[in-house]
Amino acid sequence: MMEKINKKPTTLIYPIPAALVSCGSNKDEYNIITIAWTGTINSIPPMCYISVRKERYSYDIIKRNMEFVINYSTKDLVEAADFCGRKSGRDYNKFEKMNLTAKPGEKVDAPIIIESPVNIECKVTEIKELGSHDMFIAEVVNIQVSENFIDPSNGTINMQHHDLMAYSHGKYIQLGEIIEQAGFSVKNNK
């Protein structure tokens, strides 16, 4: 049997997204913040969250406009993800600095990042104060997906083999090989 060692409580749920979250209602306030504290919280209606520290520049922009876009990161966007998580929009126009293209969303004023393969447009429904971060709970109102992420045989979104990346305990990792299709354990054991 493997021995266990107790550690102090911390945020040790990894890997997690290294999402480029874009915000702002016009070009003068467009900003990008890299968010790792994000995820799905409901299916119908589709809902997600991001958690942001109050002192972050994007916090007030998101709170004022009540919308944001979660843009997936890839291997090609790792430098942008790192920069946008380390530098403040108070000091840099991150779109210009990282050579990223902003375009207003279809259902929100917040910009999508054209270079990102998946853009999830969100409208905030609630802000929950948690402690170090506030959670912006949002409804997903539109998703834009690059054509090469669509399986031409059935029209579904195919997330495999497209250089998606995640964050794992201080490191960026590329997502890799499919181990098995969800539901395989019950499908094969009838």
C-alpha cells in the first residue's frame, strides 16, 4: 500500500485551463487577463465562472460591463497567456503587445481573440465574493469555434489534437493523447 503524507490546504486541483479572458465594451478599454480559476458550473442553461482578484485591472472592466469572453489557449498562444497573466492592462495594451486581434463578440461587446480557436461569450448573472477572489458567474450566450475544430463527419466540436494547453502547478502543458471515450466502462460491460 502507498503511504500518504498530509499537506496544508491549498489549491491543488490541476491541470486547469490557462484561458485568455477578454473584456471591455470598446477598443479603448479592451483588455486580456489570463485566468486559471474557471470552469463549467451548469448545463441548462450553459453556465461557467471565472474568479478574479479585486485588485486586477480587468476586475472593474468585467464588473462594469457584466460580460467577458473565455478564449482557449494553444501552444502558439503560450507566450501571450503568460504575459497577459503577469502584466497589467494598466501598463500595456495587451492586444498590441502580443500581436493579437480583437473583434467584438456576436452576442457581447467584449472582444474575442481571433487567434484563439474557441471563444466562449459570457454574460455575468452574479458576482460572488469569496475571499482573495470574486467569482463572476455567467451564462454562455454564444460560442465561436474555428472550422478545424469541427468534425466534418458529424458537425461536433473536436478538441483533440489541436495543441490546446493547460496550466499545471506553475507550468504550461500541452494536452495530449486520448486515453478512452467517456462511457467506455459501461458500454463494454453490459
